[in-house]
Amino acid sequence: MNDLPKRVEIHEEGPREGFQIEPPGFSLEDRARLVEALAGAGLAQIQVASFVNPVRVPQMADAAELFARIRKVEGVRYTALWLNEKGFERARSVPQVDIDGALYFYTSDAFSQMNNGASAEEHNRKQIDWIRRYHACGIKVDTAYVMTAFGCHFAGEISEQQLAQTLDLIRAVETEGEVHLERLYLADTVGWANPLSVQRRVELVRRFFPHVRVGMHLHDTRGAGMANALAALQCGVDLFDASVAGLGGCPFSGHAAGGAAGNICTEDLVFMCHEMGIETGVDLEHLIGAAKFAEQLIGRRLEGRLMHSGSLAAYRRQ
Amino acid sequence: MNDLPKRVEIHEEGPREGFQIEPPGFSLEDRARLVEALAGAGLAQIQVASFVNPVRVPQMADAAELFARIRKVEGVRYTALWLNEKGFERARSVPQVDIDGALYFYTSDAFSQMNNGASAEEHNRKQIDWIRRYHACGIKVDTAYVMTAFGCHFAGEISEQQLAQTLDLIRAVETEGEVHLERLYLADTVGWANPLSVQRRVELVRRFFPHVRVGMHLHDTRGAGMANALAALQCGVDLFDASVAGLGGCPFSGHAAGGAAGNICTEDLVFMCHEMGIETGVDLEHLIGAAKFAEQLIGRRLEGRLMHSGSLAAYRRQ
């Protein structure tokens, strides 16, 4: 495990992941308090909400109001998600949003058709337009995501060859768009990754992009989420998306029936990192407090483990 | 990950772990059906029940009747747990029990005092008596467990030096008792392990016992259970205790308040192994069926992930 990073950066996604799948009606005040608790715990990047179709996702219709309500902490980035130009324009009109110029690439035609109404290649080539749009607004473009980089419930397994084709196209877009990617995330959107495939695909990304920082967006759909995170850490991966309390899971509908599983749980990941001597910049006890607050808001037991068992700090102090 | 084993053996503990912490009253018929479903899924070693004080653990008072009711499958071992001579004699009187001559060693005086009413060293030396007792009954002694091999909520962190002292004593007992240990399990009884400590301690065991097969008894108390399993697999560990559906967790009481977290979840472990090309001898779809039956019996959502999301088989067949 010699390649373990000294420090990892975590992008907290709970406030968006969690509340977009719950019924609408959570108060702005409570959701703002959760974001503030996460920032207070030391998380330096928090995805607050998405600017998406309010008819399809009414839970996020009040994204602008939520951003406006948060008491911000200096040095913390409060990010948002959008899927199209309209969403981006809405996000850009909210001064509190920290705009990331991230590009999204698809490996699977079927998944891209569903999300974007276009084939993967069509959608991927359109990322050039996004680069121009971001540049026109003075927004730096340095991050790319590969969606369903391991497999997809519509297209099945994504082979390493398919991933390589997507990476090849990303490289072409990078050249044509005159950007320099600093971060490239592999997303295991629906839980197809295993520790071996994580390591092989991280290595593949590094062959295409020797200087990029590789990141992982992992979901704990089938129980291997934390083992996949470990496999990535062992390759020196130091960028992770995660979700406080494991928010985002939908316990009341099977995945096959449309339910989604949450991201890997932020405080469980922070605990594992700290136990292995990897810094996160996060105060674990504060973060557990935020996870408990999230559970209290949602009103049912959430998937995180550490929040229910407690950390080891109290036992070590004895 | 070159040291990954080709095949792992899993000791299923759900029927004991799960029902010992639930309120009494589950029918013998249902519990026998669960054991039968697990054997039907290909699990070759199943811990059915414990022979312990029926006043303290009334859920296991009917252990003998449960064993008698199971329709056994050829080649499957149906094991039991006991903590003292009286329990052993009860287990031995039940012809359906497959008796394991396992020795239990403690690293922590506090934990040993609580479980055994004796210091760790006193308890550990008494294992010689157990060897004699087992030998007198014609039972082979080839397995040892190190309890709380990583840490303990009473004694705090167990250092590698403390573990080494315990291993040294196990070696002395092995010599004095004239047994040859073939399997040595490290138990992370209350969730102190991390992937680095797993790897270091497996290596430590191998320095003391170069020819022993190392096993892991892991609990997913703090979310690192599967990552710890991966770390062990990477060292070539091929013996795991696990619990179907993650049975054994107690969601209604915090760990600090006396609640316990379940073993790592059998079907999640089997899934991860299969995805990495490691054989288990288990039919995953049958095992998921058994997990769902366990959840139906318990009557609340259990911690396993795969049982809720489904495996990848259906998507691969498309």
C-alpha cells in the first residue's frame, strides 16, 4: 500500500444527492443548516443543490433560495449541478454558487440517450460547446467526469476498450477546446466497479493522461463501495465524491425498480482515511454530528455506519 | 493485488449472530428454513446456534431442537458456539452438531474478565484444558481465534506488541498441548481494524505461524468492513466469517450503549469475490434469496446492500 496518498480531498454531495430523492417539503432552514454543519466540519467543497427541471425534480426548485440562505465559510466552495444550458444560466444567476467548469462524458449510448437524448458520441462532442460557453463566462475548465465508467444497467459492462475510446475522445476534446484537464473522475454511477477494475481503470486513465489527478465518484450499490475506495487510495487516488450519512440511497425501492443507492458515506471514508494516517482536513466528530442531523431530518435510519457506532476517539482517550 | 487467493472459504454465522440479538420467539421452522436456504446456496459451513446460558440468551435456549429440525445436506458442516464446559457438553449431546475443536485467545484483560471472569493470560492458559477435553472426546484441535485482535472498547487499541505476546502464548499452548494449528483467525470483534492494520497483523501472524491459514472474523462496525476484507484478500487470506444480509447488527441501540454491529455481509463479500474472479462455491442468486428470507423473518430492512440492489447477472444476460 505504498502509494496511499498523504491527503485526500472530498467533494461532499449529500445535500444534493440526499434531498433530490426524498419527497419535497424539507425546509430551506434545515437544508441550509446541514450545509453549514458540513462546512463547519471542515469539508471544503459541498454540492448544495442542482439546477434542473423543477417539474421533474421539484425538490430542487428552490435551489437559488437555498444558496442565498447559507452563511458561507471563507475558503469553502459551494457547488451545484446542472444538465443543460438553461440550468447553467440559472446557476450562474445565483451569486452564491461557486461555478465549476466540469465536462461530462458518457461511455454508454443507452445511458446518454436517457439522460441527454443523444448518443454518447454526440453528447461527448458537445462538450466542446460547453468549453466555449464556460470560457465565454470566464470560467476555467479543468475537470472531466466519465459517467458509468465501469458498467451501466442499460448497456451492461463497459469494457476497458470502451473506456479507452471515451478517454481518447476526451483527449481530442481537450486539444480542440484548448483546455488543460487537471482532474478526471471515474464515476461508478450504478455500482459495477470492483477493486480490480478500479485499479485497472485508474491505470488506464493515467496512460492517457499521465499528469491528471484521478478522482472517484463511487456508489455503494452492492457493498463494495469502501473496498473500491481503498483500491483507488492504493493507486494514489486523492479525490473522492462522498455523501454524508450515505445520503442518496433509496431504501424503499429496489434498484431494479428504479431506486438508487447512495454515494459512499463521507464520515465512514474519513474514518478509514484517518485510521490509515491519510489526512482529510475534516473534524470527524463534527462530521458525525452533521450525519446525525441529516438522519434526524430525513426521519429514518440512514446507511452510514460510523454515525451509529461512534468513532474510536472516546475509547482512545480513556 | 497479486496475492489474491483463487478461492475463499466462508463460515456463515448469520443464524447464530442474527437471532441471538433479536427478541426471542422466531419459530424453529423459520430458523431451520433459513439454515437450509444457506446450505442450498452452497455455503459449506454454517453456524446454526450457540449453546450458552439460556437465562442470559433465551433466544438460543432451543439450540438442540433447532439442530434436530434441519434437513442436512451432505458435505455441509453445521457448527455451534459454546463458551464453557457446560455448553460444550450440551452441544456434544446433540448428534446433529458438527463439533469444531477451536481455541479462543484473548488479547485484552478487560474483555476477557467480562466474557470469562478471568484475566486474558489465565483464560488463554486454560486453552490447554480445552485441548485435553477435546482430545478426550476424539475431537481434532486445529483452529484458534484471537479475539479483539485490533482493539477493544474496554482496553482501547491492542498494539502489535500485545498481539505478538498473545501469538507467542498460542505457540506455547500449541507445543504444550501437542496440537498443530492449521487455521488462525484474527477477530475484529468491535470494529477497530483498518486495511493497514489488517495487512500488518496478518503478516505478524505469518511470522509466528508460517504454515497456518489465516482467517478473518470482521464486523462492519464503522464502515470499513469490506475494505478490511479486501486488504486481507490482498494478503492471500482465504478464510472469512460472514453473516447473511449482515445479520447481527442491532440498529436500535448505539454501539456505545451496548448495541453490536453485524459481521460483514456474506452475499456482499461473495459478490466482491466473484467480481474479482475469486471462487466461493456459492450460488449468489440463491444466497440473495436466503438474505431476503432473513429480512422477511426479522421484519425490518437489514444492512446488506446486494440483496436490495440485485446482482449484475440479469444485466449481463441482456
